[in-house]
Amino acid sequence: MSVKADSKKEKTDRCCDGPCDLDVAKIRADFPILSRQVNGKRLIYLDSAATTQKPESVIRAITEYYSLHNANVHRGIHTLADEATTAYENTRHKIAAFINSDYEEIVYTRNATEALNTIAFSYGRAHLKPGDRIVITQMEHHANLVPWIMLSKETGAELAYIPITDDGYLDLSHIGEIINSKTKIVSLTHMSNVLGTINPVEEIAELAHKAGAVIVLDAAQSVPHLAVDVKALNIDFMAFSAHKMLGPTGLGILYGRRELLNDLQPFEFGGEMIRKVTFDDVTWNDLPYKFEAGTPHIAGAYAFGPAIDYLNELGMDNIRAHEIELTRYTLNRLAELDFIKVYGPTDPNHRGGAVTFNDVNIHPHDLATFLDTQGIAVRAGHHCAQPLHRLLGTVATTRASFYMYNTKSEVDLLTEALKESRRYFGYV
Amino acid sequence: MSERLDQLYRDVIMEHYKFPRGSKDIENADMDNQGQNPACGDEIEVKVKLEGDRVKDVSVSCMGCAISVASGSMLAEVIEGKTLAEVKKIAKVVKALVKGEELPEDIDIHELGDIEVLQGVRKFPVRVKCALLSWTTLVDAIDSFEAGTTTELNISTTEEGHANHNHAH
């Protein structure tokens, strides 16, 4: 597989005129679903922040696993069990290298939500007492909000929020008072799934550590789209999902610093996660297995390997450059439409490729239904961030989100469809 | 444009959306219930004032899409003057209509105002909840109103598994 652009080749469906070096036409050919029709139109998939489409290599891997290697991991002596275990652990090594951690620091979960719950209820329960403080932000997805609300109620620790500015950034003007000496956990999104905002994680990590708190990163939207280095960011825990980065659904990743994971009590109990069990007591297995109770999503881990290979081959910096250019182009095109209000930062360098907007008259549901009949898949609703939407003064928004396979011509088709929807619903 | 879409967004729907009936708030309502569509965050409040067991006045306040607003507007238009039993029956008809299920034989759909056009929702299964939001909110309100007045009904309501959302705002 060679998906880098050939500089001598004419690039007809090239994404951008910027510094990006991807041959998008060639990339698109790797994604079978992108050639299907939806409602009689070519599919324009603009919902990658919800889940990304999968390249052929990942789809093939699922079949390959069940056709050739299917066995339970870490339990068998036979050849299949050995092959399954090796492949399962190989992916763990790839994930570790991808975010610059050690492989013992990578725990497989069901999804990013389960990873965040594990942190809240393993680390949080053990370390919080009444009067302590948990700090999160006003732009969190429910996955990084509800567990902390529940933990706060359970432990008596108070929950404090870093507010947001009108232009969609974190408001750090009172950050020193918010992250105070009572703070034990600071948890925030790296990249907002609604506003697209990329948050200054290193700066907040430093403040958290100074206060004696650990910092948790919800990286579900960032790890798929830009190079993330857990050591450079200086974070303690991180959560993300395979299915938002070309991999299968049902597989999430919890990263934790080794010292922290070693001290941590597991959250779920059963097989696989134990070393020794008597009728009265148990000894936990080593890292990371003590957090992986029961038979895991082995096929998912198997198929996540080629997903990471695919990203590495393209290069995360190229993917990021492509998305910056596509986002810049989208923001410019949407700015031409006086009936569209865009949320979040206007500088594409400060944000990811999830662009949230509203038509001033047409409700997002109606708009999304209309766009769907044009083959355009966008997300409409509160994007699992109801409190943030209340701040934005609306109950729902429309979101177009990109990945390496999207093109400027798709953005043009979206723009035209938005104009057409005005005519259709009788506002022109 | 697709015929399927045209069936959903009939002129009648858009007219109700742009000029919803029952949008005037009423005071001293006998029933007041809020409903949410958890899938999208749409919010609705339905208030009913009774005269005897008949609906005297209705107010529907909806932050939602064309389908949910239009359906709420039709609700306000059609239930005025009806008994609570009749209202519940109409709600069942609407549910069957938008889901494409068989309608009860003893109901003449043409007597229910514009409600017939809601059947365009059938071809859009993800939008069925939008069309039913106002109706389920109203039926919940009636159920808890009735449950609050007689103990026997309260028991039967619980057995039917109806949720009481009155205090869940």
C-alpha cells in the first residue's frame, strides 16, 4: 500500500493547495464505502467525528482473524491461541508507539467512555474525599462529564468547571483559582467534538501537577487527527477509541502512567485480570492485564493493527495539514452564507476538522434530513454535549466533520446543498 | 427533489411549523408536562386546561424541528373540545399513522384535521420520535393527571409501565 502522493502525477481530486502531501483520490479508493450511493447520490461522508469509515485492510483483517487465527488469548497452549495472543499484543505495541507510551501502559477497554469511567471509578474512588475538587471544562462530551458528576455525588468532592469564551476557547483567566490546592483530578477534552477547539493541554497539565492533581485527557477526537505524545503533553491518563481512527467499533484505549496504574485497584473483576485466586482472596495480574477482565475484543484489536499502520504510512502530520486546509476552506465557504452561524474558533490552526453550524431558520434535524437526501451525511443534535449547547443558546446544531478522505469538492457540494435547502424549506 | 422528502415536508407541515397553533401560554393549567427527545435534545412543554372532562384550552411550546413543532401544532388544533378518553385514542391513531401500523377501524382519519399528512414520517424511521414527542408528552400528562385523582388508575398506570415525567425536569 502506497498512499503518499506521487509529486509528478496530476492530482485531480487533490484535497488542498496547502502543504498537505496526501493523494486523496488514492486514499478514497482504499475505503469501499465511499463508492456507494446513498439516496441515489454519491455518498459524501462528513461524520467522521462520530465514527470514521474503514479502509479495506481493516475490513479484511476482521475476516482474516476469524478465518485463520480465532482463539482465546492468554489461555491456550495451542497454535491458534498463540497466534491470537501474539497479534493481540502486537497491536498493543503499535498503540503504545503511536502515542509514545510503554505497552504496559495501554489497557484495552470497550470504548473511550469505559476508559474514562475506569479512571473515575478506580482512581477517583480511591483518592477523593469530601472537600476535594474535580476540575473539568464546559466543553466536555457527556463521556467526560457524567462519570465526574456521579463520582462527585458519591465521594462528596466538588466539581468545578473551566468556562469557555464566546469564541469557543477555554477561558483561562481564572484558572489559578479553579485548579486550586484542593484539586485532585483535572479532566478535559484535547479537542472538542462540538467546537473543534484544541485545548492547551501542556499548560493545564503543569497547573494540575503543581496543585498536586492528576490530569486526564479525553483524546477521542485528537489522537485520530494529530500526533499525540503523552510524554510531551505530560499527562497522567488518556482515553480514546479505535473506531474514530479507522479501526473497528467496540475497542477503546485507556492510557495510564505506569506508577499510577500499578497503584490502582481494578474496576472490573473476573478472568484474565487475576494471577492467583483462592476461595478467600485474589492477587491481581500484571499491568495491563489486571484491568482487562473477561474475554476482550480480540478481533477488534487484530483489525486495529492495520488501522494504525495506515495512519503511520500517511503520517499524522500530513493528515493534520490536510484537515487544517479543509477546515480553513470550509470556514471560508460557510462564511459566504449569511444564513449560517458557525460555532467555535475561526483559526483552523487552533481547531480540528469538526465544523459545527446552524442555519438561522432551519432546525438541524430538518437540515440533516434534507442533506441526507443529497447523499450528504452530517450529524444533527446535541452531540452528547447538552450543557455546552445550553451555553451556545441552542438545543441542537449541525456538524460536518472530516478525515483524510474528504475533499474540497465535497465541501463545495455541502455549501451548494445548504443554499438549496433554503429554497426547499421556503426561506428564499 | 426526492418525492419521499416532499411527502415529509408537505406544505401543510411547513405552514404549521412557521405558524404553530396553541403557542399562546395558558394560565392555571390542569396539566403541565415537559418532554424531551434524548436523541436530539428537543424540548417541549404541553399544558392543558379542562372543562369537565373535556379539553378547554391547550398550549404547546416546542423547541424542535419542523416535524415535532408541526405535530405539536396539530395536536393543539385537534384535541380542543375532546374528552381525555378521545384524546388518548387520537394519540394512538397518530402513533399508528407515523409508524405505518394499522389504524383502528372506528376512527375516520379525515376528521382529525391535518394529522393525516404526518404519515410522510413513515419513510423516515429516525424522525418518528420527532412526530410523537408532543403526543407522548401529552399522554404522560393525562396518565399522571388521572393517576393523581384516583388510586385505582394509579395502579393500572404503573402496571402499564407508563413513566411519569412530571417531576423529572
